[in-house]
Amino acid sequence: MAILIAAFFAFVLSALFLLPLPEGLLPAAAVPYRDFLFMALSLFIVVASLLRRRAGPAEAAAPTSPTPSPPPAAPKEPPPPAGEALVLLSLLQEKGRFLDFLMEDITAYKDPQVAAASRVVHQGCSAVIREFLDVSPVHEGKEGDRVSIDKSAEPGRYRMVGKVLGEPPYAGVVIHRGWKTTKLALPRITRPVDPAGPNTITPVEVEIR
Amino acid sequence: MTKRFSLGIDLGTSNSSLSICEVDGGHAEGIDITQILSPGVVGEKPLLPSALYIPAPGECAPGSLDLPWDPAGAEGPVVGAYAREQGALVPDRLVASAKSWLCNPHIDRYAPILPWKSELAEGRLSPFEASRRYLEHMRRACEQHLAARDAGAGLDDCQVVLTVPASFDEVARTLTHEAAAAAGLGSVTLLEEPQAAFYAWIAHSEAGRGAGHWTEQVAAGDLILVVDVGGGTADFSLIAVAEAPDGLSKALELHRIAVGEHILLGGDNMDLALAYALQGKLEAEGHEIDAWQFLALVHAARMAKEKLLGDESVDEVPIAVPSRGASLFAKTIATTLGREEAVAQLLEGYFPLTRADELPAPRKSVGLQEYGLDYATEPALSKHLARFLRRALENVKSDAQLSALIGPRFDAERDAILKPTAVLFNGGVFEAGIFRRRVIDLLGAWLGAEAGLKELESAGLDIAVSRGAAYYGAVQASGKGIRIRAGTSRSYYLGMESPAPAVPGYVPPVKGICIVPQGTEEGTELELAGREFGLVTGEAVEFRFFASEIRAGDRVGDVVPNAAKSLEELSSLTITLPPVSGSAEPVVPVSLHPVVTELGTLELWMQHTKSERRWKLEFNLRARD
């Protein structure tokens, strides 16, 4: 389940940013929100894949990852990975209207409307992230810094792109600083989750009069 | 039994917190409190919102509100984050501010009256029961923490300190103490919240994290004002620094010399004030704000307040309020909150630069008015502070010992207020430096140009109270470290009708006889000598009971001529004596023995003058009109 979500967001992400967008298509006013969206989505992917890694199912050889994953550790407790993704999604929706934001067709709206909505999403989702995770950049310097990656580098810290030839150390330039979290105190779901069945993320809200 | 841990519990009006400290030289640290975040979701938060929600039958799936320590399928009210969020939208089922109800003398605090004014037919709770449930939740969270920390540790290994507002009277303190016992916490020690914040400052400085050791930051003769403005209440205290009486060791003593009245005014009022202003703005633009959007507006106002007050480079914060439906883009309404607006609303509304002789308007008597929470009608905290310092001066003047303690720090002839030399802030409101600076400026204007005023560095405004309580518990358990000399914050009086010839139309005033002087230390037994009561056995006898926080000079047996006028009346006291064996007389001669227990509670005992038998007077909480 989590991997599906991650793949879905990776897809959205690539659709949004990796495709070369003509200048005029994205108005200047929307640029800050594009960055924010990028941050939110990459965070979600980080978290979702972390959750997946914690659960550690054996078939986890992630097709999106260029490096082979380390041998999975034996699971210590029976975790409901789908449940954790569900909790995170419901928190992001409840506090930051995350699904409302993503599931609606945005084409018809004017930029000020998108801007106002994205403030709601930014305020709520970042509060959730800040409360349950402790997120900071992996690379403490700036983008554009020159780094050298040698053999002793912590596996998984760098993703190398471009001309990766020969033996380490590799010299390169930081394109993105990466994100890490030093805390993973996500709430736990106590209701049963059926990975195959319909699972309510947020309930129907009815005002009783 | 020696205690290994000290547990500090801050049972707040809007949020509660929990800290633990190892008795042998540990530092107090917070315990994250496990709570329901939504049905079927459990998580930890550093604070437990003091809110309780009574779910409708069948509202949540069975078991979805169970906490890890609950037996499966437990039913009943839910406490904490989910209770606050869900309850905000279903006010008939939300219990809030239970602590303020607990100290409301106009209601029966054991009666199921909460949620107040709710149309809920069943399942309502008493202020006592709601408080008990918050405390029980924290006891469970603590037990869970102890079990994870050290398999063998339990609550028996803990010295438990529970904080109460300094403004709580004896009745509210007794009720809190009882609620803690009923929550399974045993016999807890009570500590005043501003004192707890002060202990947190001491602990902070001793750990080398402040501006030097506390004995270097203050000196004998200093008078420290503790200003504690939480979410729902404001609480003031004054602590005097004196030289230890031996005069050789250069040791310092701390005396808590004055406490304020209970003021229902705090940070939540500020958020509401901003939200109302924003609502007015949006409605003027033709938007309608429903109840749900108003809550979102309050939330947004709080965030905007923190941003504007915390970062002076920000001039304006955009506010976006979504509608409840899924259409985020079409229905989100937007406005802005500007710095000037916020500052005018909050700084000039709550901390105006008033003169020291501007006091809050006198309270209306509650006589025929409908009972509810006695919210402060005067929003200017500056005026409440002026009133506190004025009354503190009155208190000091009334007592020669206190006057000697403060010594040259005040001029009884010229001063109108007691003048502090240092300030310690507490409560989330003071996260904003602008409010701290304003209070300093305000006091500076009152004190005169020549007086310097120090600001003591707080150890964390939101959590200091429970941290300080845990530190105090460790001091108490180990016997090492400084203790603030405080004793009872008020003096207490028994009402006595004076015998007078019947004159039509004239009701003789009730005299108040002092039974416990202010500052009576814990572990003291007093005796009201020379006054014997003749009590008829088998009949309930009722005594009127009064208190004052500004009559430090009264000693046991002193008489206040008109109690109803110069003292504050609390719940009455009752006693029903059983027949005394071996005595044929229905009237039993007794003398009164007030006891201030080691735990900080007050007990009044009637002692049979002819035997060792004694009976305890109880507060009459069930009926009062």
C-alpha cells in the first residue's frame, strides 16, 4: 500500500517538475507554491518509504531506488504498514486538507484561489510534520556546495546522478540538500485495517440539526 | 519509604502536563502523554488538553476510544486532544475549564453540572469528577512511562507534587487533593503554580543553563514578582529574598509573601479577541462565517499572533479560512492580519500603560445574577496587576514581621503599591517578547526612574510549572535544596454571631475569629485557646467560614468585627457529632484545633475537652444559596 502511494506521488512529482515546463505555463505567482508542493510531496515519499522500510517486507527491492537495498531486518513487532500510511494521510487531510488539495481538478481556478488554498495546506500539513517528525536537511551546507563522496560515506545518504564513472571518491555539486528526520513518533492506529478493503481516511461529516 | 522519583503534575485550566525527576540529582524532564488523537488513533503529545468529550451512543466504533491501559471495549468520556477538537464542534458534549468550576463557590462541585448549560440528559459530570479523570489519565500515562523506563518502578516509588493556582482558596485546594486521591495518585503534595515556576527557574540556574546560579542573580532585599498568564487564568505572587537568620552563612531565604486573586483571563481571550476582529472584517466583505470556520479562524488567529509577535520583521500575516466542504479552492476565504491591528488589539487591550492607581472596576455581586464562570470583565491585565501590588502592600503593612522582612524596600507613607525589584514570567502568553517588555515598561513607570528592574530568565514558559513541581518533589524527598517559605497563602476565620439585643431592622454583623494566620507553615497544629464550643450531638452544626489574603497581621484568636465586609466568605463548614459514650449530656464541650498538614491542606478538628476524641469539620459543598 505504502509503495503504491509513494509511486503515485513520485508520478505526480515527475509530472509537475521533471517535465520541462514552458515559462508561460506556470505564472510567477505560483512558483512559491510549486516549491512548497515539492517539499510536501517529497516529505510524504520520504515518510512513506521510511514506514515501509520499518515494516521491512522481503519483496521490498524498490524499483525506484538505484542502489540495492540492504538485507531486510527481521520484523520485531507485527506492524500494520497500511495503517500507518492511513494515519498519516488522515492527519494531513484533517489538519491540512491534503487530499482536498490534491484530488480536486485545479485547472479552472485562478491563482489567488490556489494561493489561498495552499496557505491552508501549508499551515496544516507543516504543523503535522513538525509535531510528529523532526525534519531537517541531510546536507547542512547550501545547494551548490562541492562535495566529495568516498567509500566511507553512509549508504543511502547520497543519490548520485550524472557522470558516475570509475572508483570513489566522486566529486560533485549538491543539487538538493535532501531531508532526514530524527524523530518518527507517528500516532498508532488501533482499529483494524484491511489492506484489500475500503478504508475510511476521513469520515463523512454530518451536522446534526 | 524512600522515593526514587519525583513526579510533577500541572493540572491546567486548558492544558495539563507531567514531569519526572530522579530524586538523586536528576533533571526534571517532561513525559509525553499518550492520548486519543481521533477514533482508532493513539499518539503522544507533550501536553494533555484539559478537555473531556462525552461521545453520543454509537458515535464511535466500539474500542476505538480505548487507550493502551483501558480494558478492551471501555466506554465513556474521552480526554485530551481529540476531546478538544471534536468537542469544539459539539459544545453540548464538551467539558472545558473544569478547574475554574472547581473553585467556583456558587455551585455544588460534586453535582453533575458539566458541560455547563448543556441539553445533554445523561452522562454529565461534576467538576470534581472531570478533574479526577484528567488526573487519572495522567497517572496512567505516568505508570506507562515508569514501566518503560524501569521495569520494577511504579507509582509507589514516586513523590507526587500537584500544582494549584496560588489564588485557589482552601476549599478548592481540598477538592483538588481529594480528586488526586480518587484518581489513584495517593496523598499528593500541593504546590502553588507561581512557586513551581520559581522552582523551575532555580533548577534551571542550578543546572548551569541560566544567567548564573540563582544566588548570584538575586540578593537579600530583592522582591520578585511572578507573573503567570496561562491559557485561561492569570496568577500573581511575590517572593522576597532575605538573609538567613544566622547571618553568618550568607545563605539566602525565600519567602512567598503575597498571592493574587483568581482572575479568569488569559491567552485564550487574546486569540478570541483577534478572531472576532477578523470575523468582523470578513463579514464586512460579505462573507458568512459558520461555527466551524470560526474555530478555524481562532486557530489561524493564534498562529498569526505568534508569527507577528515573535518576528518583528513581519508586517502582515495572510489568513486563509477553508470551508468545511471538500472544495478547498472555490470556498477558501482570505484576509490578512496586520501588525498594527494585532498590537493595538492585544498590547493596548491587555497590557495598556495604565497608572498604578487605575484598578479594575469592582466586581458586581453575583446575588441574583445567573451563576456561571466568573470571567474577568476587565481585560486590562495591567489594572489587575496594579490591584495585586496594592493589596500586597496592604498585606505587608498589616504585619510587623512582614514589614521587617521587606525592610527598607518600601515606604509605608508614600508608596501606593509594593514595588518589586525583579520579574519572573510564566505562561505561554509571554513567549512574545513584546508582552514581557511591556510589563517591564509598565512596572518601570510605576516604580520610578531610579529603581532598576531585573527580568529573570524563565526555564520554558509552557512547561516550567510541572518541571518546577518535579524539582520541588525531589527537594522534598531528599531534603537537599532550598525551599520557599510560604505556608498558608491566606488567613482563615470562623464566623461568630455576636449576641446583641433584638432591634427591629438591625442584623448584628457577624464577627470573624482568626483560626489560621497567614503564613502558617506545613505541619503545624494550632489551638484556638480560651474558646470552647458546646456542640449538641447528633445534630449538624454549621459554621460560616471566611478567608483573606491581605491580613497577614492577624493571629489566632484575633477578631475581625465585620466579617462579611472585610473578609471573603468561603463554603461553610459542618460537623455532626456522634453521641459521646459515657456522657449523658447532649451538649459536648469541644475546642477547635486547626492543622496545616505536611501536604499543604487545611484540616479543622473539634477536640473533646474531656477526652482525646476529635472530629473533623468538613466543607459543606453540597448546598449554598
